[in-house]
Amino acid sequence: MSVGTRHCTTTSRRPGRKRCGHGPQVVDIAVVLVMLGAPWLTGVVAAGATATPPEQPATGPGGADYRYAAVERMRAGTAPGGASIFRPAQPTAIPTADATDALPLVIFLHGFIAVDPTLYQGWIDHLVRRGTVVIYPDYQPANPLAGSQDAFLRDMMAGVRAALRRLDRQEGAPIAVVGHSLGGVLAVNYAASAGRAGFPTPDLLMVVEPGGCATCGASRDFGVYLPADASFPDELTVSVVVGEDDTLVGDSDARWIWCLVGHLPREQRAYVEVQSDDHGEPNLVADHLLPQTSGGGTMDALDWNALWRLLDLQLECASTSSACAHVFGNGDVENMGTWSDGEPVQPLRIESSAGDAGNSLTSPRSEA
């Protein structure tokens, strides 16, 4: 289907926050006094110390309570039409009856030229060790700059097909398609066309900082077209995630995609902004490399308390409907934890109705 005209708006940026605390000289003097026998000043030193961000939770979505101790990697096909496959290994406990059921499947679509999965290895390992199989299609050749953007979608689907043939999967487990940057646009295409093309139909779609949409406002005529005849599964849950300080692609393509899925019920979709926070050190920066855990990206609270937790909850939602409210209506998921000094980390901004009013966007062109 073509995308009809809808009204979308960009969420406002958070106002600047005034930071208070002891200056370096005050802290230095206090330290000397404590060493000389004034322990009552210990609280002053602690108050002036630099706050650190929250660690990964021990349990729950985004947490470190892993069912498997190791990750097994194998290949299917050859680039650019191949894929890497990641499977859990070495169970950490004796399997229960339901632990032998089919494992959820995540089709993980990387950003432009991020062919090496180690760039996202932290997130991949988290998913797999929780009990998920991850397919990571190449969709670009070993030298990604040598590929043709016209072939990205075809090669992505070929990589998924090669991986599915290699896997011995049972039916019935949730299927997710997750994409970052250009991979986000490819993820939308997969979700919209999988059923007609004979591929497994996804239960959930997660699009993170999408960019490279050839039919959207920011990158017209470069990248991948949005589908002209999008037909999403009726029960599909969708999260569209942007980073507050993503200055590379911004949120223009995310808004187009949000409009494309606007016909789905509000309780099945959420528009999420991950905010940066400079209260302590290291800073938490929601830039374009937010999902990457190596290379230019870092692994921190914006991963396990935002992206990882959101996807974990969506996967739970696909299996247990009671978990859906935590992504699409429960304020608890907005909580990002606290810095070591007790200051709350800037919360997620989650809107089920983002873009229903405000700036008017005309319909993006679709590939005929």
C-alpha cells in the first residue's frame, strides 16, 4: 500500500539542567582534613565525587541472569547473500520442560558498512545467552563500499534464507526483526513483505535510529525504498527508537516509518527517544552509534536499560501478553536507573501516539 498523508511531530528536546557540586579545590581540602582526623567530612568528599552510571541489572529484561554461558557462531552462505548465525551453548542450569521449546529468533540487520557483527557483539551475546537465536545477514560484501544499494534488500533476504536452511528450527517461537540505521529501513521491508515472500512472519519489529530511506525526507534517492505495498501482520508490535544526540541521521526517517505503521493499534506501537545524560562520568550519549557496543560505540546503561530491555520486553510480549503493557503503556519501562549518587538517569520518552499531531509530512514516494 502507499503511505497516506499523516501528521507527525518531533518531540521537544529536554531543557538544560543546572549541575551543582563542590569544586575541585573544596574536594581537595576536604580530603586532607579527613586524612588528618576529621571523618565527619567523609560525606562532603562523597558528595563531591564524580557520579558513575548504573551497572547492568542482575535480573529481568536487560539483565545479566543468563540461561547460557556461551555463544556459538557459524556461517550460512557467502557474502553478500550470506549470514552469520549465533546460537546459545552451555546451559547454566538443568533445562526445564519449557526450556526445550523452540527458541525465539532475532533477525538482526546492521547499519551501513557495519558488516562485522562484533560491532554489535555485546547486544548479540546478551540476546543469545538469554536463549535466542540471532541471524545477522551480510547484505553487503566484505568490502561494503563496493556493493550496490539496489541489491541490499535482495541480499538481505538471501542471507535470511541461507540461515534458515542451516538452522533446524521448530515452529511457534517468537520472531523479531531488528534493524539499526540502514538496517532499520531493511527491517521495515522485511516485516512488510515476509509473508508474501514465503519467509517467517515477524511478531515484532524494532527500528533503531533508521537512516538511508530513499523515499523519506532526509536521504531521498539514496539507500533503500520503503515498500510500496506494505502489508504488516495484524498482531505486529513495533518500536521506533531514536537517539537524542543522533546528529548523523536525526529522526526524519524514523518519523516516516512511524507514519507507515500508523494504522496499527496504539497499544501495539511505541515511539521511543533515548536521552543523553551528562550528570556523571562517563557520560551517557545517545548518538548514532547507540546500539554498537564496540568500535565507535560503547556498552553502558543506554544499552541494557534502554535498547536491550525494550527488545527483551517485546520478545516477552510476543509470548506473554501481560508483558506488552510494559512496552506500550506502563511507565516503569521509562525508568533508566540512577547514577551512583542517587540522581535519576534521564528517562526514556515513550509515546504511543507520537506524530498524531503537529508538523505535517506529505506522503513519501514508494518504489513502484
